[in-house]
Amino acid sequence: MKLPINTDLKGKVAVVTGAGGVICSMIAKALAQSGAKVALLDLNEDSAKKYAEEITCSGGIAKGYKANVLDKESLKKCHELVLKDLGKCDILVNGAGGNNPRATTDKEYFESGDLDSDTKSFFDLEQSGVEFVFNLNFIGTLLPTQEFAKDMVDRDGCNILNISSMNAYTPLTKIPAYSGAKAAVSNFTKWLAVHFSKVGIRVNAIAPGFFSTNQNKSLLWNEDGTPTARTGKILAATPMGRFGEIEEILGSVLFLLNNEAASFITGVVIPIDGGFSSYSGV
């Protein structure tokens, strides 16, 4: 994999949550290629270890760990292992997150008659589903930060990168819990940036636009592989007229984690969206 910019992270220890997924596993690989020792954390231990092995086979230093970002004890145990295996955390990438069908409506708009139909509307959203999505994205950012940022206090060159979303700017239809949770992540990023500003920890976030991944596959593509109506709307509202490639996230990630290039940058959320957030629709 060719990195978009050169960032020297030699000697740094990077912890990446959600590293068993497509986006965060690629971020983990980029950090390792930049010289960092990388701890890949995921609830799916096999997936985390698989990507860690790929990094090791490519000449990097990495190890996979099982961790539940919604469980303090799980994170504490994982932290102890990371300290033993790799050392103190210098970089934390909070990448764990996602949506759930229980927190998704069937239709964009509520219409007369929907109360008496089989359509899953706003009124049918399950509390447990909404709580799960909000907790996974927001609490799943808060708890790992509480655990691993302890290593960073009063140490040079430490920073945190959160993963927000386009949903944080303008809520997307059908996914109210995910949109609200990512808005909370963006707000929390700014709060943390101020809170940690006196102890040398920078905190920023990226807000990816639309990338076709397994997570949103059912929303973007029909079973026969044809684009859904939602895909048509997305591309019509994206000035660049296409979905992003996962690799196109890496430039912003490496820039924000570069303690020379981004040394005076904290509390920002960078959209990576092909112009979606700038387009008014006309």
C-alpha cells in the first residue's frame, strides 16, 4: 500500500479500536507502515489478529486484541496487555462504531396511514436498538479514551483521532440514532480538545462521507447488485459524483496524526466527502 503522505511514527504506539473492520484495519496498516507499533482492538478477536498478522508479515509491528469498547473491565485488561507487549499509548484512534437495523426506519418520510401499516416507522424504533447504536458510537469513544488517554498525559506528541460522519453535519433519513450518535462524537471531539489542551494531547476527528462498505451495503445496493434509490440521491448530492475509496481517508488521518504538520491543530472535524457537505442541492 502506497501512503499518500510521509509521516514518521517510529517509536510511537498506536491503539486502534474497531480494527477488525475495513476502514480501521486500513488505518492500522497505514500507521504500521509509518513506523508505529499498532494494537488492533476489536470485539472480533479473530479479525483483529488476522489484520495484525498481515501487518507483521509485511514487516510491521502489530498485535491483535479482543476488546469490548462498551465494557470498562474489558478495556482495562486489554490496556494492561498493550502496555506489556508494546508500551504506553501515544496515538488512539477511536474507530469502533456502526448502525443497527433496530434503530432504522423503513421509509424516509412518515405518511398518513403508516401507523396502521407494516412499515417500521419512527414509532416502531426499539429503545434497545437506539441505545445500542448510540452507546456503540459515543460511549464506545468515551470509554477507550478514558482508559488509554491516561498514558498520554504530559507526554510529547500524543493525540487522539475520532471517527465521526457526514451524519453529524446533517442527519440522514432512516438512521436517527446513528446520526445523533455521530453528532455527539463530533461535539465530544471538540470538548476533549479543550479539556486536554493543557496536558499536550491533541484531539481531532475525520467525518467520512459515502464509502460503499459492508456496513451500508444493504442501503446502497439491491440484492441483484443494482444501485438503490438512496444511492442515486447520494451521488446526485456529491459534487464529485462517486463514492469514496477507503484509501482516500488515509491522507487526512496521517496529516492529523503528524505532530509536526498538525502541531497547532486540535478540535477540528475534517469532512472527507467529495463535496457533499458543501452542496446545497441547487
